[in-house]
Amino acid sequence: MAGHMPQAEARVVLSNKMGLHARPSTQIATTASRFQSDIHIAKDDMVVDAKSVLELLMLAAECGSQLIITADGDDASQATQALAKLVEGRFGELDVDG
């Protein structure tokens, strides 16, 4: 089918202690904005634009939340991989459980 865009999906679990607060939300939006694809992140029944910090904050995702990252576009798989890696790396937060 001509015009169908490739789609990619990644499932990740938030493991940073503070969850999806302002700084990780900003990192996700900044990373997502580097890609041409339409990228969305879902938590439970809520789906938001991964390029919008305000929408990401509305997810109110806490530590342990499962997020589903989906992307539609030519660079969809690169986009989902980059965002999954960001989440899995705990946004570079060094919140070591002591």
C-alpha cells in the first residue's frame, strides 16, 4: 500500500526513582524532536505526543510505570530505539539505591 508509513514500537518500564518529572520529560521531547516520525508515548489508556514536554508531564508516570513508545515515519525504528535507550539508561540519573 503506497503511503503507508513504517511503524515501530518499544515497551519500557520507568526505573528512575523520580519517574517522568520535568527533566526526563524534556530529554524525551528533545530526543524525539530530532526525528521526522510522529512519536507517541502511552501509559495505561493515555497517549501523548513524545515531542511535547507538557503532554509528557500529563502522563504522571511514576517509577515502575510501563510506557509504550510508538513511532510512525521513515525513521520510526531509530526513534523508538533512541527513546527506549534513554528510558532504560534512567535518563542518566545516578539515583543509586543506598
